Amino acid sequence: MPDDIAFMTLTTHATAQRPLLGLTVLVVEDSRFASEAVRLLCIRSGARIRRADSLTAARRHLRVYRPSVVVVDLGLPDGSGVDLIAEVARDGKTVRPVIIATSGADGDGLAEAAIAAGADEFLPKPIASVCAFQQTILKHLPEDMHPNGPRLLNHEVVVPDPIALNEDLSHLDELLGSGLDALPYVAPFLQGLARLTSDEKLAEVSRKLTQALTSGAGRREAIQATRDLIQQRLKVRELV
């Protein structure tokens, strides 16, 4: 299995402007909007990126190569990111990558569960600061993989392409239209998306959707209200 950390130490070294040069980041994220943000952060930092949108896809990637960094969303369509974190953390066959857990969903104990499973850090969404992203990764890398001399701090905040947001909204609308079974997956996804976009109305309907899921009352009404807002957002973006 190719090991990107070992490969980097032999071929490429980070620079002050591109402190993650030579690293490969595997982002395990079902949201196109969130993964686009990580892609932009990697570009600004010099890192390569690969994306998996599910546990199944991530495991397929990891059978072929070992990235330098793994960024794992905790809520994935086919299970919990905590399980993947535990698998990567206990795999002693290769050099252990830096493991970063992330989530935009409300919920006590998410960060603790991720750290207990083996994550090095938990970063709540949105992940948008170039400087914070770089510092989080660098502090878990060996010193010989750090850039030589003072590092230039990049205070840029990345803004993902709105097309990626449209794809997420369309996907959620389709899932909500498929029935009640999608609610446990859609509710935290929507919470994270509302937080990523600082959309207060989206946050409000996501809270009501979560409450309906928890109580079992008013679920169809909450679904319809959510779909109405999503479709409104999509229409506005079509006109822009």
C-alpha cells in the first residue's frame, strides 16, 4: 500500500507559503458544499485532496493507499464516521495519518466519541479558516515535515462554490420526498448545512425537523416546511 507520509519525507518538503505541500488529504464527507470548502483549504495549503462520500467509498480508498491526513464527517449515509476513525487509528500496518473528525450537527458527546475512537482533533463545522486548518494538521505532524523557518499565516476564509450548495439542497429535497425513513440521516445533514451557510431560516427548519424526529409528532408537516424552504432557495439561486 502506498504511504503518502513516507513518500513526502523522501520527495517533497513544505514551504512557508504552502505548509502542507506533499500531503494527501482524504476527506470523507457526504456534503458537496463541505467537501468543496476542504478542497479550497487544501489548494491554499499545497495539499492534494481525495474525496469519499461514504464509509464504503472511504474503505475502498484506504485499501489502495494511505493518506497523510483523514478528515471524517461523523454523519455519513451508510454509518457513523466514528467507526471509520477507529479502524484507521488501530491499523498498525502503515504510518498513522492525522485524523480529524468534524460535524455540523447538534449533539452532546460527538467530539468525545470521536476522540475516544482515535481522532487527533475534532473541528466543528464550518471549517473555513485557512490558518486554523493548517495549524490543526501541522501540530500533529513530525517536526521534520514542518516548513523551514517562520510560517506565513494565511487568514483567508474560503467560500465554496454555490453550485455545490445547490447539489446538496437538491439531494436533501429528493431524500425528503422519498419518505420518513430518510429523516435520521437528513436532519443532522441539514443542521450542518445551515451552519456552513449561516442560513438562519434553514437552521430553524432543521431544528423543527430534528424535534419532529425525536418526538415522532408533526413529522410530515416538518418535512413539507423543509422542502418548501429548500425549493425556495433553489429557485432564488436559479435566478441569480
